[in-house]
Amino acid sequence: MSDEKNRVVNWALIGAGFFGDMYAQIMTALPNVDLVSIFSAHDENLNKVGDKFNIKKRSTDFREIINDDEVEAVAVITTEHHHFEPVMEAIKAGKHIIVEKPLAPKVSECKEMIEAAEKAGVTLAVCHILPFNNHYSKAKDEIERGAVGDIVSAYARRAAPAKWGDTIQQHSSAMYDEVVHDLECFLWFTEFTKQKGWKVKRVYGQQLDVRGYPKPDVNWASFTFENGCVAVFEASWFIPNSSPYISSMDSQMMIHGTKGMVYIDLGDQGLKINDEKGWRTPDVTWWPEVRGNIEGALGTEIRYFADCIMRGEKPVDNIGDPKRAAYALELVLAAEKSAASNKIIEM
């Protein structure tokens, strides 16, 4: 492999919250990444993460960080309501971009970012994490080789303790924040089948507001595809706070086919601890810290995208496709609209 394929890429980090901290920990440990600068709108977070990982250049102005000639690639880890402007600024500056999901809160913003990135010839990859979890990536391989035959129906759930929604509900919802994970992954699966008709023609959503919070606690969404397949997704921030599923969530997916089925169950992830406080299930799947490094799906994801940008290569298997991410968002927003109106949405 040539030196060009093993070069160090200078990155900027846009966001210094919970995920920004983990991204910084992952990126500063990578041999092909030099995290040269960081942005946050909050001085406290900016200096906390900057000091922790010895990031020299810091600013509360993302434009200053992005337009630095030293920066080649940008990771946008702010909340999705603050994705559009930094992503568009990075595209304008000719920087490659990875951005946390959802790509944006509005489909129109997603489309504008995608079109601008294509025109500028820069990478725009959306960090939907499930394809980097071995359970889901192996399921894709099995589906691709025809193990289940034609997919005829699917079910998935993603349930978290009630306290998850205490603060997140100020800007998000379980339907919007959780269903989009499983739906985007299912759309990824269907790209690797020989079946046709993988556009959604009908959406029906239902929600239940239990606690009187800004967003409903319990959410269901049904998606009917042109080929007749029905996929039902459940999401909630309402299982008891005493549940052992604190880190992992109660996450499952089942895919039914004409020849077989896929079962994914990440409830306890195979590790249970029973101590003086009771049962718990430490995260060993998504972003566990092991020997000082962030491992799991998140660590794999960031390392993979960093390698792609270093090598000037497109992600394999259409991973991180912003068009699929935008379509998943469009469908989830339709499910919320359906739930609010109690009407089926024809796409």
C-alpha cells in the first residue's frame, strides 16, 4: 500500500457534548487521524474536551474551525437541529464530512446537503451505527446470500428506561430518534436482496402519551412496501428505570422470509452483573470503554469512515448513504404525522 494510502488526515470536531467526547477519544487514538481542532457553542464543554484530549485549536465559531486550511475532514456531532449550517459550510469549504444521525430534522435540509456534497465532490457519510454492529452486519450477509429467501415481514423494537426521555424529549422523540435506527438498517438490508418494490407506499403510526411530556412515551409505526412486505417498529422511553437494560436498551429485530428468519436480540448482550444494587447489563456492544479505548460499534464506525477518507474510497455495501438516511427520516416523519392525525399516510 502506498504512502498516500497511509497518510494522516487532519480532522475538526464540531460538537463537544457526550458523543463529542467519545468521538475525540476514538479519533485521538487512531494513527491516521490528527484531531487538530474542536468547536462547541459552550465554553465549558469546549475546554473540557479540548483539555482532556490536548486539542490545541478551539473556537465557539464553527466557521472558523471548518475554514481552517489545515483541516481536511470534519465530524459533525452536534444535535441534528444544528447539523445543516456546519455541514453546508464544510461542503462549501471542500471538506469531507461524517455526521451523526439523523442527518437533519427536515427532509428538505437533507436533500440540500446531499445535492451540495455531490456537486462539490466531497464525502458525506451519515453515522447510522447498526451496520457496524456485528449482529446486524452478519444478518445482512445472511440476507444477501439468500438464507431467508424473499423478505415478507419484519418487526423491531428499541425500548429504553423512562429517564432517557426526561431531557431528550425537549428536542426529539422515541419515534424520531429510535425508529429511524431500525428502519434505516432494514432499508439497508433490502438493498441486498433480489426483490423489487422496496419503496414504502403506506405509513401508519400510533403514539401514547403517558407522562404528559412534550413527546409521546410509547410509539408504533407500520410501513407497507410496494411488494407487500409489512414492517412494524416499536420504540419507547418508558420501560422502568429499574430495568437492567440501561446501557444496551431492550433491542430486538425479527425478519421473516419465504425460506427462513433472522432473529437479533441485544437485550443483555451476553453479560450480566449482579451486585449490591441489583442486576445490570454493562454495554459491550455500542461504545464500551476497554483498555482505555472506545470499542464496539461506535469505535468500528469511526475507524472505518476515517480509513475511507484517508484512502479516498467510498464505503462498501453503501454504508453511511445519506440518501437512505434521508429516506428513513422522511418515513419516520410520516409516521409521526400519521400518529398525530390518526390517519394512514399514502406515500
